[in-house]
Amino acid sequence: MKVELSRRKWLAMAAAAARGLTGQPRQLVIDAHCHAGLGQTMNAPYTTRNNVDVTLRHMEEAGIDRTVIFPIINPTYEKANQEIAEICGRYPGKFIGFAKHDPETEQGRIASMLRREVGSLGLKGLKLHKLPTREILDAVAELNIPILYHAKQVSMFYMIAEEYPRVTFIMAHLGSFQSREWAWHYEAIAIAKRYSNVYLETSAVVAQRFLEMAVKELGADRIVFGTDGPDSDSRLELYKIKLLRLPFADEAKVLGGNIQRLLPKGSV
């Protein structure tokens, strides 16, 4: 009983802080990194099905207003992106849809698909796990949407950030999922310092010191809150940002203001 009461109390405190019930104005909280829908590579729970009911419950408990969602692993993504658009339609005001594409299996078709997904389906950005091709980058620049990119190596950002200065790149996981390659966090911060079109996203960073370093080195304007939900718990990821103890205006930028600014107008 004591454990359950403690958990409830903690959740209430976290939600109150996120919702601005502590005497401060209301913050808009946007999770910029969450998976949703069905996958076709069923070798782990997170590649099989990501249930939006779990995401909605965590959003409610933590005080997250909007969540960016995109497909999990699929061989090709036309149907998966359609599913994301349908989820956004079922829950108006809750989700912001991003497309996902594979530069290899969908080569030559991505530009036309992206135009449809942004223009007709209402998706607002692109999630990638592989290095984007010129086809992708030219289409993204034309559509003026951001790319959330989980690169295999942080150094890949050097290849694209300078050549496409008009494209906004959001580097997932501060460059290293679960801080497995902790030195990449240093490199991520250096890249973002060098290229003003590169932003750092906070999800699944285990080493808290690097979140602190990123804000100190780059300022709050270049940091984007994300959770990598639903398997990474959005309630805990939000609390990591609270632990930075930023001034209210800076925290508001990280938790929602920055991603809102980077999305196409009218997305939120």
C-alpha cells in the first residue's frame, strides 16, 4: 500500500508541474518522439504493435498535451503512414503525425509519397533511421517539414546538415540511444553548435549529465523534448527535463515551444 500511494503521489506531483498548477502559467507540453501502430517485423514488442491507448494514458498522467507519432518498422511505409493519419483523425488534438520511409526499399517513390502524405493526409514531418538521400532531402526542403533522424552514427549529420541548411534536422536521443555510445553525446553537441539547423532531442538518454551539458552549451532553444514511447515511459522522460531545473521560460521552450516552432504552421 505504501508503494502504491507513493507512486500516485509522485505522478500527481509530476502532472501538476507539467500542467502549470504550481503557480506558473500553463506550459504546452509536446512529446516529439513516439511510435504507434502495427509493424511487420515481429521480433520484439516494440516492433510488433505500439498501442496508442498506452500513450494516451501516459500523456494524461504526466500532463503531456500533444504527441508526435510515426510508424514502427515495416518493409515499406505507405500503409503504415496511412494508419498514422487515421490515428490522428481518431484523436483530434492529441497526436501530430509524422511519416516514415526507407531510403533503400522505397527509392524513387518517396518524394511523391511524401507530397501526398503531407498534402492530403496531413502529416507534419518525417522520421528516419537510415541516411536520407537527395530525393528525400529535396522533397523535405520543398515541403518545409522537419526530419527526426535516429542515425546509426552521429557523424552522419556532417554529411547532410551543411549541404541542406534549409532542412531542420532533429537528432534523436542526443545522438546515442540509452547513452550506449556516450562519447557520441559530446559529438552531437558539437555538431549542433556548428550547424544551426540541427536540434537535439532528449529521449532515452540515460546519462543525465549530457542533458544538462546540452542545455548549458546550446541553450534551451536547441533542445526538443521526446520520450521514445510507449516503451520508454513518457512520465519518466518528462521528469528528466524537470530535474534540469531550468527557468520557466527555458523549460517551456524545451517541453513544447521549440518543436511547435519547427513544425509547419497550424500543426498544433
